[in-house]
Amino acid sequence: MAARKPDPVQSALDFERSIVELEQKIGDLQELAEHTRMDLTDEVRPLRELRDKLLRQIYSSLTPWQKVRLARHPLRPITTDYVNLIFEDVIELHGDKAFADDKAILTAFARLGDERLMLVAHRKGKTTEERLAANWGCAHPEGYRKALLKMKLAEKFGLPIVTLINTPGAYPGIGAEERGQASAIARNILEMSKLRVPVISCVIGEGGSGGALGIGVCDHLMILEYAYYSVISPEGCAAILWKNSDRAEQAATALKITSRDLERLGLVDEVVPEPLGGAHGDHLKTAITVRDRILSRIKELRKLPLADLLSRRHERYRRIGNGEDLVQAVLEARARGGRAPEERVEAPAGSTQGAEGEGAEPRGEERPSGA
């Protein structure tokens, strides 16, 4: 049964509703012009100009929380869309040879442009039935074991691996824990660091915690402009720190989880621009941009000798977590006026920078650690 197309107005976020209403008016006028053969160019032009002006104004000043909401937008392209738009000769591979076939993880031989590769991706589903089957993209341990088995198969055939990350996090249920959720993710992190083929990951929506890391150890990590990558969701962070998930907006700012924050902190290698108005406004253009970026990176990585490929991958992760660099990056963001209202960062030992001094917030209001 085909997925019912969501209503753009009903799906619109509060800050983009005025844009969607303008687009509907433009569409109505164009439909009227087509049916009546009337020339309504003069009526449509000012509406388009107003729409474009609103798009530039709104999307040039989005808050971190608004970007998180865009990453979760109901119309945002998901793995199924990318598979249909840019991948060819897709042969899905099933099962972990032990327990079950987790539909939250898609594994498949595929062709992208002129490259044969192994695709490993989080799958959320479009219809209610698909979302239930895929557990809204929250994978079980059998999903991560399936992913690792197929990545090892790709290594055997010398195929590059492409992973698409889009999950709120790994499934935290009792059954998943009993079947070794933490162990499965840890094993994937270890084994992916040793894969003898190029690995490229792209965060296309939500990059939630260990659920993302389970297929996210790579040579080159890219992230879409309005996606996020975090150790915890803003709601989860707010609930832990302040016992109130309503403070998720504050947590989103403090966590530094947006694409530009992550790029500045050295946690991602590349930010992939989205069309004006977000990826949900133009699936095809977004997919083509992702395809071209992935193909370009595969060609670059193929030129590296195996020893260099592995050493670069290892060094990439050794650099993450350098406390002095992290503090310096946050201090620089502060100097540019980018700190959160209630953010507090301790400076390195012996430094006179970074302390809040008088008026510092109480311990319970400290800035949570970054992703």
C-alpha cells in the first residue's frame, strides 16, 4: 500500500508555516493559470519574491533547537528516498545469522554512479506499518550485528562502504539489553576501525548517541546542514540535568550538536549544504548533492595506500576529545557571541580564561558536555 502523502501545511513547523502558506497560494495561482490559460505572472512574481525573502530571513537565523526540529521534519528525506533517487542495482541483504533480521538497519549491495559499494543505513519507514516494523529507526543488537557482517563481506570483495545515519538512538528495551546491545555497538566500533576498505558516513537526519556510532566509524564523516549528531537528545539532556525535558531548547544550544558547531569542533569532516528551506523542500536536489559528495570522497580515499587509510582513520578518532582544543573552540565561540545564556565552561589548568567568575551558575546549571 502506497504511503499517503502528508499535508505540507499540517507537517509545517511553526517557524516555516508562513512560507508554506505562500507556496500554497503560488501553487493555486499556477493551477488556475494552467486551467484557464490566463497570464497570472504579475500576481505570482511578488509572492515568489516574498517567499524567497522569508526563506532567507528565517533560515539565516535558525536556533540550534529549530535545526534539531528540521532534522526530525516529517517530510525530510529518509533512507528510502535516497535509495530510490540515487542508488541503483540495490540488492538487500538480510539477517545476522543468529537471531533475526532487524528492519531498522538496511544493508545492501548497491551502485552509486559508477561505484559498486555496500550500503548500510538506518531505516525509519514512511507509513505507520513501516515505522512499527523498523522501530522508528532504533536498531536492536541484531541490527548492528547484521551491519557488521555485511561490512565484513564488503571488505572481502574490496567494496567501499557508505553508511547513512538517521536514528534517535539504539533501542533501549529490556530484550535488546539482554541480547547484548552495548556489546554489539562496541564490537562494531572496534571492527569498523580496522576495515580494510574506505568507509564514508553521512548523517542525513538524527545522529543519536551509540545508535549512530554503531555504523558511524569512518574515514570521512559528512553531515547535512540541518542534521545533528549528539551523545544524547536535547530532551534527554534536559531531563537528566534539570529534571525537565521542557528545557530541551536550552540543552540543544549548550550541547553544540549542529553541523556548524560540530565542524568547528573538528568532529565532522564536511557539512553538506541543503537547498534553501531545508532538504524536505527538494528531495532530489539534496540527494544529488549527497551522491556527488560521496563519490568525490570515495575517489579520494581509493588513492590512499591501505596503511595510510588505516592510520588516518585511527588518528581521526585519537584527535577527538582533546580537552584543550575543545575548551579553546568554545572560548572562541564565546568571543563571537555564540555562547548559551546559561553555559559554563571550565578553562584548562593554569589558564585565566573561561571561568565565569562572579555570577557563575550553580553546579546544577553547568553546561553539559558536547557530542
